[in-house]
Amino acid sequence: MRGIYFDDFKEGGEYVSPSRTITETDVVYFSAMSGDMNELHTSEEFAKKGIFGKRLAQGLLGLSISHGLLFRLGLLDGTGIAFLGVDQLKFTSPIFLNDTVHAKILVQEKIESKSKKDRGIIKLFVQLINEEGIVTQEGIQTIMVRRK
């Protein structure tokens, strides 16, 4: 699918991504890449004694996965220019290994560029939701997108 141009995004438009399961491999690779070796993520025995009773995926792994799920929709294929930031990110519920998550995306705002007419900014409210319908995190991802 070819991506959607800035002009074609509609404020209030909603999209739902395919789902994906958070695996042991995801957590191990993210731990190695990021250096986040907190035992809540890397030690089953340590995590059993914690308040959740089992291992958690890293919150920033969840953010990365939510961004990847956004891209699986193809909305920004060939039209996305730059990822500009994340605002108001909240970790609302833990993400456990073997949770199956999907992203719900709401086009919150469109901002036309005054200086460069070939692009605009979209603010997407993105929620990462597990298989039980629980929102595990949410925040606003700001992306620069091509215009027609």
C-alpha cells in the first residue's frame, strides 16, 4: 500500500493495526540493544518475587513496538518524512511476555507547514492494547508527512 499524504489524513480518523505477540526474543534483543538489563525483564526468579509475579517487557520496547505496528498499516509508506517526537507518554499497565498487542491510532491534529508547502505535521494519539483490551501505554507521536 502506498502511504497517505498529509492532505488525506482526517482529524478524528482512526486506524487499528494488526496484532503481534511480545516474545522472549523481543525482550532479550531489546535488553542487549538498549542495555536495559533490569532483572524485572531478565530474571524469572527475581520477577516472581516482585509485585507483578512475572517478567515484564520494557516500557520503551512497548513504545518501539507500537511505532512498528503503526508502520505495518502502511499509512506512511513513501509519505513519512521524519519522526519528530513523543509527547504525554504514559505507561498505564504492564506488558508481560507472551501478551498479544495491537495499536489503536487516532489522528489528533494536523499542522500545515508555513515555510515548506510540500509537508505537514500530524499528531497521532497511539494506544498499545493487549489481548484483554487493556491499554498498556498511550501517547502522542508526531510525524512529518509529505503533501500532494
